[in-house]
Amino acid sequence: MHMNQTQASAGAETRRSFIKKAATVTAAAAATNLFKTPVYGQGTAPSTGRVIGANDRIVVGFVGVGPQGQLHVDKMKTNAEKNNVALAGVCDLWEKRREMAKAKIGGDVKLYDDYHKLLDNKDIDAVICATVDHWHARVSVDAMKAGKHIYVEKPMARYLPEAFEVWDTVKATGKQFQVGSQGCSDAMWLKAAELVAAGKIGKLVLGQTSYMRNSPKGEWNYTIDPDFKEGSVNWETWLGPKLVTRHPFYPDHYFRWRKYYQYCAGLLGDLLPHRVHPLMLATGNPEFPVRVCAIGTKNILTDKNTPGTPIRDCPECLTLIAEFPSGFQAMICIGSVNEKGLDDIVRGHMATLQLGGSKVELRPERPFTDDLDPEDYAHLTPVEDVGVHESNWLDSIRSGKPPHANIELAVRAQTVISLAEMSDRMGIACHFDEKTRSVLDATGKKIEIANYGVLKPS
């Protein structure tokens, strides 16, 4: 029996209507999860600090003003009037950096060489932390317990147990937490999250992204300032209380710490957060991973091209695959020896999102071309920008709404980062149990979670 054209059109329209209705139901369910405001403080002590209204000026302090911290000073100073903020305090172990920040800020900014003293300043409402990675969690926890909102550079912690401590502290204090993965404030990724949550591409299948560079002299082999001498900083304080491997004073470690496992996870700590946070945000409902596998290589040995610096601990190229409870998979490549990256793509059962150039293209999969129309969203601004990401955090402090890279996204992304490091360095597939916060091998046996003193050097 053959249908006439009218019957065929009616059938196609009925199927299209069914799919749209299904998408609407999906959207309603997803809307309860997308950028969901966490419930804070249940069964815990109330938070301290000033209650900030919509028109109140926010007083900001800085902990760590190396190159990235100086960028935050520049951005906050430039946008101070628009954001209605005052810059009141700067902490860094090195006097030269403190004075550089003071010169940029001007006025009666207070300088500290101990961040606890900055946190004791009752006038300061919020803190931007841009320290070496192994201090991120400690500063964040202490800041929130002191009643301060916190913007912490990525990654949120050096190791996963610290990330859970930060997560628990956010829930206990109700403070606004933003991790410095500024791609999360890029309208391109936010639009993707909106489309996915609305059911536009069907059930998620696979996402891919990358962050690729090519640094012939070795990524992060920054110039060592000749003014930096032994005694310029309290070296034991810079190392902190948790490091087991305690290298004597060494300028190479101070300026190039991203290369060394004592202080950072390398590509996983520096480049991966720029991509894993936005990709997980784009799912509309970020999940903890259930399995992560990662393979890193170090074959080019670019550090040989910078005389006087050791070969790095971490890989020069790494690929990871993560699986989530919904069945969604993420594939991410990061590297410092070839700059050709993967396209940013989010694949669903019914359609695929292609991201890039400040636009999102929705393309129906072949079996659904009669049911779904292609869609294009161009000129999506703002693009990835630190200043925009800071403004989003400040807006969240005033409104009480979670920022784009909030704690619920950050702790899940950090789980991917930390499991990827364990997988690569231990040569295993890491399974994760969200309820018990445990890492397991393929047989279900618990594995000691990487932490200070577990994997060496650390």
C-alpha cells in the first residue's frame, strides 16, 4: 500500500510533532538541573561575612599575583567602575610582585605576605586566588571560612580529596565559588548547554574538544627573573605544609612549576580545565564520571631546547576518554608539541552541535532530517574572556545565583582531571563511585586516591 503525498506529509508532520513534544518533555526535566542552584548550609553552621545587595560595592583582595594574578589585577582594575568593586588588598610572598600590583591598583591598597592576614581584613568581601596549584584548595577553604567569596584559578585543587573539602566548605558556608575556567562564560558553550537541555539534539552520545599548542622550547619554560634570589620569598611557606618532596630553593621550580608533579598535574592541571569544564557545562547536567582512561606521551623532549632546565615530569601530549552515568562519553586531547586541535563537537542521537568562531551549528543526523531543521546561532558574545568570567562571579555574589563555573560543575570536572592523572601515571582505567567518593579498578577493588605522598614526586 502506497501513501499519497498528503498522507506522507501528514505522517512526517506527526513524527516531527512527536519529536518536538519529546524534546519539550526532556527540556522540562533538564531545566531542573541546568545551572541548578545548590542548597547550602543544611545542618551546618551559618556562613559569615557581609550580606551584599544588588547595588553594594564589592571589596576584592588578591592572593597570588604572579603572571596570572597580575592579569586579574589588570582586568579587575579596568572593569572596577562597571563591576562596582574596590580593590583593597594584595598578598604575595614576593615583595616585587606585591609592589607591581600596588602600582597598578593605586590608592590605599594594603599589602600582605601572609594570606591569613588578608583574610582577617573584615572590609574584604571576596578573594581571587591565583597561587601555585597546591595552594588553591587551602586558600579557598580558608577564605570561605573567613566569610569571603572565592574565585580560584584552575584547577580548583591539586588532588581530588582537596576538591571534596572545597565542595563541602561551599555547601557549609554558602559562599559563591567560581573556578577560573573562563570558557564557561563563553556564550558559545552556554548556547550549547541551552540547546542540549532543551532536548534539541536528543540523548547525548559523545563530546570532543582539545587544547593544543606547539612550544619548541618547552611549554611553561618562562623567563626566570634575575631579581629573584634566595631569600626573596620564604621558600618553606611557598612549598607549604603538605608537600612530601621538598626541593631546596630553586628558581626553576618557582617560575616553571607547571612542569613538575609536586606542584601541578602538567597538561591536566593547566590546559585540560580550559576544555573539560565548558564541555561538561554543555551537557546541561554535569555528572561525575564513572570511568576515566588517559594516555600521555613525552617523546619530543622540548625542554632540551631551553638550557639549564630539567626535563619535565608531565607528558607533552595526552588523550583522555571519560564515561558518565548517562552514557555520554567525552574525548579530549591536550598537548604542547602540535597545535592542530580537534573540532569542538557535541553529538546527540538526533543531531550534532558544531561549535567554533563564536557560533553554534545544529545539524540533524541523517535519520532525523525529515523531522528536525538545521539551526545556526552566530555572533555569540561574549567570547572566552577572564574579565567576563570575573563579572559573572561578581554578579553571582549579588544575586545569589550560581556562577557559570560553580562548585557543582567544578568538583565533577576535577574528578575527571584527577582520575585522568591517576590513569596515566598508574597505567590503569579508573572507575569512580560517587556515593562513596572512591576510586576502583576494573575488578571493583578500591585504589588509594592520589594525594600528597601517594604518587611520587608529590
